[in-house]
Amino acid sequence: MSKQGKLKIIPLGGLGEVGKNMTAYEFHNQILVVDAGIMFPTNDMVGIDYIIPDYEYLRKRADKVIGIVITHGHEDHIGAIHHVLNDIPAPVYATPLTLGLIEGKLMRNNASAKTSLNKVQAGGSVEIGPFKVEFFHVCHSIPDAVGLGITTPAGLVVHMSDFKFDQTPVDGWPTDFAKLAEFSRRGVDLLLSDSTNSERAGWTPSEKVIGPAFEKVFADAKGRIIVATFASLISRVQQVADATAKLGRKMTLAGPSMVDNVKIARKLGYLDIPDELLVPIDQALKMQDHKVVIMCTGSQGEPSSIVGRLSSGTNRQFDLKQGDTVVLSSHPIPGNEETISKTINRLLRKGANVIYDAIAPVHVSGHASQEEQKLLISLVQPKHFIPIHGELRQLRRHAKLAVEVGVPEQDVMVIENGQIAVLAGGKITLGERIPGDYVFVDGESVGDVDFDIMRERNKLARNGIFLIDISVDKLNGRLLHDPEIITRGFVSQEDAEALMPEVRKRIMDVVNEGYDNEKDIVNAVRTYLYDETKRKPMVLVTLSKG
Ligand SMILES: [Zn+2]
Ligand SMILES: [Zn+2]
């Protein structure tokens, strides 16, 4: 079949980083979006709730976006959907569980969709403008995940989002190898595939191995068991439920996102948890300790999660008890290691027994390791390959694997967010560069916090603040009263007091010498504070004239 037209592959998130996955495909001015995820902030992103992709390119062409396809219900794929739909009301396509989770998210964010939410089934296909999208089942750590075959006149693209080749998945539904082989027969012009574990040799163990690990931990536990994971790790919830039933305990859910997701997944038939196994949390808290399993969020030590609050003693509904067993069932997201480690220490200090994957296999990855990644490429036999989902080093590693299994080096392209690739005439080339940066979400504000503000926040957090309030006579410029000074997070109150007389004197010197602006005061104070303490607090001057 002769290839016609030009397909742009536009990576907006997830290439060069872990999280906020989003890719757009553009053919003849019509755009199909795949995924709309968020990324969790790292420790140095003070005050940030989460990060969404910079999709300015799509916003400017909102009328050209004809569909948004979501591959599965994890936050790094659906988390930004309410922001995106707010700007770009295009129809959404997803499998039943993914769609249910999206609906739940829209509801929680009071964002009623101004568009249609369309249910698709793995194995099915839809025509969206010039894009024929075929959905095929893949194994991952959430049920109902799909990969996509996207056919356009420019060629066939296989978009493999998160996947693993699990031969014994929790839900008994293996990856659709037959479909991958069929694509291969038709001729795949471009494969994009998940690079998360490209540095991990071998095969990712099946989810099945977790079952016995949980049973062992549960059998050993004398008191309550508290299992923390992501609210969207639905397969893990099933395994915890199974172990709970086997050991004769009851399970309860804590935290709104966990309660919501489990409700949706049970209603749609993706979780098999009998009614009598689940008890409401207030009832569970009155039961004997050895009868209870509490499933909650916070495996990454997030301060606002249940486990985060338990560790700091600020959880509202219940406290940690001596003898509780806390199981953290997830791998640390890069950048979170320190937070998790601190959380574990705090939990231990409060008398809990803490189980995490360093001491028991209570988590396996949901992502393909090297052998699976190579198998996929060998199976699909793509003419071109672009690694997606990963930091640059993981993308590069994945690219190497592709070359190892026979994709010619010149047909493998490593690109990061914002670098468009073009598929035309059966060849792939670099296109234009567009924005592909972070958009920070801080409460109600989206994109108002930028790197400058982040630097200020970090400076404040590291060095504290020194606030000087002065009033001068508007006629002669003399001070009306002594400068008022407040400091926070800088030095101890005593040390600050000791510095004050000289600080006041220096301020008065500047003012009395006829200063030009507040900067002179800031500089004089800063120099003195640095000389005395070797520290650089943020110095702020407010000036009023009376
Ligand atoms: Zn995922
Ligand atoms: Zn993902």
C-alpha cells in the first residue's frame, strides 16, 4: 500500500521523565491525543500538588483535536484529563474501567464533561477522522489496559503504553499476542513503547508472586494490617482482598480515592470482592485488631496520604497502634526515595512493623523488563522505533535494545517532550520543536507557579525570611519610627535578637544617607547577615511614606 500524507508524532509528556504521559498524533490538521497524565512533584518542588503536561500546542488548535484516547486508568495517564477537557472538549475513548475512573475523577473535580465519553472494548476499533484506532488488551498493574494500533494513510503506528507480558495475570487476561502478530503481518511503520524498566534485565515477575508474599506477611501479623498502595493499582487491591479472605480477616478501605476506585471497579466487575469481606471503616476500627486489614493510600510516603498522616500522627479517623503491620506495596517513584525512607522510620518509631519490598516481595513492577521489551519489538517487527515513558537514560537504553533485536540504528529515534517526529513516505524525520515543559498545579492555580517562584520557595525553605517594615516622612525622607523586623526560618529567635541592633543601625545609615530605593537597604542588610551568619535569608523591605 502506498503511503500518503504526513503524520506528526507530538510528544507532550513522558519522554525524558517518568510521568505525565501525553502524546498527540496529527494528520492533515486533525489531532488525536493519547493519554493525559500527571506527574508527582519531587521534594524540591515546594508546595506543588502535581504537574501536568504543557499542551499549549493543543490548546491553540483545540478545534482540530478530534479525539482523546486513554490507554489505562493510572494517574500518569488520566490525571490531567479534567484540565485538558476544560480547554479542549474533544470526545474521550477508553475501556470500561478506565472510563469509570475518568468519570470518578471528573466528578471529584466538579468537572462535568462538556463532551462525550465513549466506551470501547479491547479487541474493538473506532474511526476517529483519519485515524483508525484498534484497541488490544495488554497486561499491566490495572485491569482493562490497552495498547493502540493507529492506522492513517501515512502508515500504521503501534502505540504500546504501559505493559508487561504476564503469563499468569491476576485477572487471568493475558496480553493480546495475536493482535501484535497481526499488526506485524500488516507491516508496522512505527512502534512506540514503554521504557520504564529498560535498565532491568530479564523478565518482570508475574503479579502472581505477590499472592504468597502477602499471605506470609498476613499470617505473621499479630495486630492490624495496613496495606498502602496507589489507589489506581486495582490488581493489588484484588490480591490484598484474596489474602484477607484466606486469613479470615475483614477488609476496609480508607481514603476517598481508594473508596471511589474500588467502588467503580467492583461495580464494573473488575474486582471480585464479596460484600461480606468488606466492612465500613468505623466498624473495622471497633473490631479486634487481628481481624482487620486496612487498605489505603500512601505507599510513596506522600504527606497528605493516609500513611503519611499516620506516620506524623495527624490522621483524623484513626491512629497507628503498637503492633500494627504496615505494608508499603509499590516501588519508589524516582525522587521519592528519601520521603519514603523517612516515612518508614517514623512508622517504626511509632511501634509499627513495616514491610516494604526491600524485605519482602510485596510489590512487582507493572512494566516490561528488557526481555519483554525485546520480545515486543521482535514480534511487531517495526520499521521505526521511538522509545516512550522514561527518563533520557531509559529511553536511550531502550533504543539500544531495539537495535540489538534488529531495528536499524538510523530508524530508531530518541526524542524528548516537545520534539516532533514526522512519519511520511515510509520514513521518519525530526520535525519542529514546540513547548513540552512542566505546568505546575498548586491548588486552584494552574501554570501560574513557574520555575522562578519555585526557586523563591526553595530559597525561603532553605534559608528563611527576613522582613523589614519601615515608614519614612514623605517630605524629608527621615524614618518615622524604628524599623520593624520579623524573621522566620532563619536563625533562632535569640540569635536574631542579637543581630537586631546592628541591623537597625545599618538600615538607618542607608535611609539617612538618602538612599535611592529599597534595594540599597536589602543589600546592606544582606551583606551584614551574611558576614555574621554565612547564611542568605530572603530579605524583603516594605516601605510606606507618611
Ligand atoms: Zn500504568
Ligand atoms: Zn504509566
